[in-house]
Amino acid sequence: MPNAEVLQLLEPEVAPCCPPMTERALTAEEAVRTASMFKALGDPVRLRLFSLVASHEDGEACVCDISDVGVSQPTVSHHLKKLKEAGLLSSERRGTWVYYRVEPSVLAAMGQMLALRG
């Protein structure tokens, strides 16, 4: 029987883009980073693609499962690239398909930023 070491999985830490907006004003760097994320989501097709990936079973989606959003495949690829550049999605090629997932801390960080002070 081979020696097997059990490794414990750690939950990814939430790395918010910035503090809640009600806590303090954003720095210039935080504003640029945050604006990039929201600008990427400001397009209806990108917002829909992001939503399709985020809500997909197992937290990831094959491009073949999310490409029916009313635009051509090259346009879908363009929008997915913009979401990746903004740090909202990551991808992995498996054979001929590319699988997308929301970056682990993105939704929590965006929610935390928009949260009201407690």
C-alpha cells in the first residue's frame, strides 16, 4: 500500500478590492481597480456571462454551455477575455474546451465593498 499524505484544503481568504464604501473614501489605486471590475460588468452581455458562470453547477462552466447569449462566438470570446482581464474570471483549457470560473474571492469582495456599516 503506497504512503498517502492527506492534505487539508484551506478556504481561500477574501481579498477585497477595497473597504466598504461607507467606511472610508477609496484611494486612487482602489478606485482604478474597482472601476475596472464594474466597467467589465457594465455591459449586459458580460454581466450575463458572469452570472452564467457564477451560477453554474460546481462553480465553473464550459464555454460550450454559456455561449448562447445572443451574440456570435467570437463576441462571446471577446467578452470573456474582458472579464478575465478585469480579474473577475479565470479559465482552464481541458482538451478542446475552455472552462471558466469566478475568481474565489470576487463575489465576496464585491459584496463586502458594497455592504453598509454594521
